[in-house]
Amino acid sequence: MDMARSRSTPLGRAMAEQMKSSGKTLNELIAKKATSLFGPTANFNTLSETQKNQVYASIVESAGKSNPQVNLRMMRLSRAGKGLIVLSIATPFMKSIQLRTRFQKWGDNWLLTVRALPEELLAERWLG
């Protein structure tokens, strides 16, 4: 978990804090773990002490695990971010190539015009 947190960005941390601000209460966690461990009809108040301890241990154990849905979302956003970086780097290069092509065309046209001028002047002078 610490490694994943160290690789996170400020935006990722803000999203995680927002998700955790509306977390589940202890009673909701107890009810969820009791039903997952002992079936849908399980009532935490009627469980034995060892079963209650199993529920508490399960809650503590799950607290150390990462949420697979969050991991998937983080992976997708990471890929999207990398794609945006590549796009932002590629865009100026494409613009410079387009400008260079335009200047080359302009230069070629200008050169053709300059070459044609003396021929036209000579033709006017001699043919007059």
C-alpha cells in the first residue's frame, strides 16, 4: 500500500481522500463481514465470542487490502495520463513539421518566381 501511495499523484491522492471521506461505519462493516462469513441470516449480536472475534479479525485484515476497483481505475487513469503526455509532446513536433513544409513550399515558389523574372525581362528587352 505504501508503494502505491508513493507513486500516486496529487490528483490521485485527492480522489482517494474524497472516496474515503464517505466511508462505511463500523456497524456497516460488521454486518457485511458477518453475512459474508456466516451467511445471509447471521446476526452479529447472536454470534459467539469466537465468531465475533473472527468478524473483527476479518475487518482488520480487509483494511490492509487495496480495493481492486480503485486499482483498475488508477491503472486506466495512469494510461490516459501517459497518453496525454505523449500527445502533448508530439503536437509541437507536428506543428513544426507543418510550418517547415509551408516555408519550403513558399521558398520553392519564391525561387521559381525569382528565376522566371530575368527570363521575362530579357524576353521583353530583346523581343521588345
